[in-house]
Amino acid sequence: MPLAITNCSWMSQLAQEIHSRYSDRYSRRAYAFDGYERREARDLWDTWKDRQILQTLVMLLGFVSTAAVGRRGLCRMASVQKVVVPARGEHRSTAIFLHGLGDSGEGWQPLVPYMTSSHIKFILPSAPYRRVTMFGGEAVPSWTDVKGLEEGTPEDKEGFIECVGMISKIIQEEEEAGIDPSSIVVGGFSQGGAVALTSMARLEEKVAGIVALSTWLPLKESYPEELSESNKETPILMCHGGADQVVPFSWGKLSADLLSDMGRKVEFKDFPNMPHSADMEEMKLVQGFLRKVLPE
């Protein structure tokens, strides 16, 4: 079990300062890709990488800012908050992208310009705070409970299925706004990618594509018995770093192989030197995939 740190006021203050500083920086940016200067884009990319490193350190220590939990409180999936990045042009398609454990929708907002096209709206939900077993019951932003990172550790089936319901609700809201499910992609990073793959396996709505970055297929013992046929033909892009220190590369590769064996259309791309993070080349690959499955 990760080391649990309690009563560390200086770390709480540090976490609040990091959140405040990065949130302010993100909010001042315009997210039209064509408006970026190269220097600004590089600064933004470095800021995101710094934030991910700090977040990983905090999460590995099993620490969460008690002040942050106090502000937002423990909540259910029904009250999920979302960051919406509008399409730069006419809105014809939507990408729903879910962050990893301990992060938020705001954390991925700076990367949207590297993935999007002018007709795509991005919806970035933020996971509610929930108590996570792996962190000694501390409350962190998490899509499901996590009991451990070892192979064979029981997974939170109820939590993953609840997430599928949340994704389905967002899809229905987009459909009411005139966007057909066939013009929607569901994606995510790490735990968010696991939710995206679970959505592919269980959604009744047929979507345009699935993007799963540095992740794995959870609840694999449930398939193919519980596998929905709705997205049998839906293309899936999976990317994974060979130097991933959190979700082993082998988990991603085995998940891709399992999905292929079940007849799913999976493209698996490995990035040999990439840790548990994102890469500019990977973002270009995601952008190309979105342009292919969500054509203008």
C-alpha cells in the first residue's frame, strides 16, 4: 500500500498553490489552435508535463489535499462537473475525454488543441471525489474505487458500470443538441481510458470511435459474455508507453490482444521511451484518428 501522509499542512498548501497557479494559467489561454504562437504552445505543453509529474508524486504518496475535499465534498456520479471546449467552427462532432486518477477535466484542457479539429467539441468530465482503498480510504478524484495495482486485484465493477451510465447520459445530451452518437468519440487516459474501454464494451449507443491511452481493459473476466454488440465495428485506438511505471505496458498490449481476439477493431501503438504520460507524437496520432472517424 502506498505511504499515507496525514496532517501535513505544508503539503496541503503546496497542493492548493499548484492547483491555483495552473488553473489561473489555463483560464487565461485561448484554445483556438491557430491562435497559438509556437512558444506559447511549448510553454503550455511543459506546464502540463510539470503538472502531471507533481500529480504523480502526490498520488504515489497516497496524499490528497484535505482542503480540496472540503471545498468539493464527496459526491456521486450524477453531479459530475464538465469542462467544455467548443468547436472553433460549426459543431458537427463531439469528443468525450476522461482524465486519470487524481486529475480533473481542467488538467487535460491544455492538450485539446493538439487533438482537436475545428468541427469537434470536447467535453472533459471531472471525476467526483471518492474514497479509494489503495490510498487507505483517502478521498481523491477517481472514476472508481482502486483496491491495488497488482495483477489479479479485484476491480470495482459497480463503479465502472456507473461510469458507463454517466457516459451514456452525456451522449444523450449531445443527441438532444443535434449530434448523433455516430459522431461522438469516447476517450481517456489511464483510469479514464479504462472507463472508455468499458464504455465500448457496454454502451448501447454506437459511437464513432474509442481512444484509450496508457490504460487497460478492466473486468476482462466478464467478457465476452457481457460484451455489447453495439460497438463491434467501432475503431479503437490504443497507445501505451514502454516505460510506463504505473500501468505496465504488458497490460495495454494484452488488453489490445484480448479485444482483437473478441473481434474488435483495435489499432495498438507503442511508444518505447514514454512513461505514464502523453507525448506530442501521440497527440498527433490521436488527432489523425479523430479526423478519420469524425470527418468534416
